[in-house]
Amino acid sequence: GQNIDQPTEMTATEGAIVQINCTYQTSGFNGLFWYQQHAGEAPTFLSYNVLDGLEEKGRFSSFLSRSKGYSYLLLKELQMKDSASYLCAVRDGDYKLSFGAGTTVTVRA
Amino acid sequence: ETGVTQTPRHLVMGMTNKKSLKCEQHLGHNAMYWYKQSAKKPLELMFVYNFKEQTENNSVPSRFSPECPNSSHLFLHLHTLQPEDSALYLCASSQDLGTGEETQYFGPGTRLLVL
């Protein structure tokens, strides 16, 4: 089976940086995705990594190490609107995504 | 707005009812998905359709019956559900399967409560 692990909850202060780790053990690997999901809303696509290294998109960056089965999502200059659940998902074949349970990030003033 | 809409947004039904969930995507995608999201659990893939053909049934009980009349619409027909089926049901779509363009875009979900 697939195993995607990420912390359940994290709390940080507005303006700070938070790093959400994701480790995975899957039968195959064809890319890793991060999604953001606000309560009661659709998960929205944040980033995609298929090669090792860092992908930067504004305040959000995502890193991948395939040899370690490890990724992180880095949120910089935190804003209150960043309070949400962050989902790590691994594509192990052509299209199937295996999701972690999500990390709920709470940003405090 | 992600380009994927779902109706209804909330649904309460008894175990003997029959209801349907609807999903529509306005992105010109060819693949559509149903997921179940229970509290504190990972999203579970239920069904996948590609060009209206079902390509995945992830051991889902027969009380859930999908229908894909065209590439833009996806339904999930529900009958004789159990209380443990209460969850958020998410629809998603992607451009294709197996071509590298499989980033999935999700709808807002239907929050289902089975009494």
C-alpha cells in the first residue's frame, strides 16, 4: 500500500515562516503535489515536483528529494488567509494520487 | 473558482433514500474523478473516468453508482447508504490520463450526512 505522512497540525505567527514536511513510501513515483484546502472549500493546486530540488512560487516553495522519499512545503511571510489544511499527494503511476491526511496550519496574529 | 462545480453543496438523507450528486467541469478536461474525504483521513479515490469510460473503481460498494454521460459531467448516484458514508464528496478533473497533464482540479464538494 501507499504511505504518506505529514504532521496533523502546525501553528505559526503572522509574518513568520512555516515548513510542512511530507514523507512517502509508495510503490512507484511520478510526481508530488501540494494542495491547499480552506475549510468547506475545494482543494486548490499549489505546486508540483517531479525532479529533485526546490520549486519557488512567490511566498510558497516546495522541495523534493526522491532518494529520501521526502518533500516539504515552505510558506513565507505568513498571512492570516494562509490558515488552511495543506495536502501532500504522490502520483505513483499514470494518474492515481495517494494523499496524506493533511496538515492544518493556524496562523495567529 | 476552480472551474469545477458541484451540486448540491450540502445533502442530508435517510438510509432508504435515493439521491444524486452532480459535478460539472468547465475546463475542457477529459478525465473526471470522485473522491471521498472523511474527517482527519486522506482523500480516498472512488472512481475515475477518461473520455466517458470508467477506468477505475477502487473497490467502492455498489450503493455508490457513478455515471458519466459526457466529458463535462459526472454524477454519483446514492442509494441505501449507511451513516459511515457521511463525508465530503469531492469531484475533480484533469486534462488527460497518462500524458503528463494530470494536475487535478477539484470542486468544492458535497457535504453528505446520512441519518
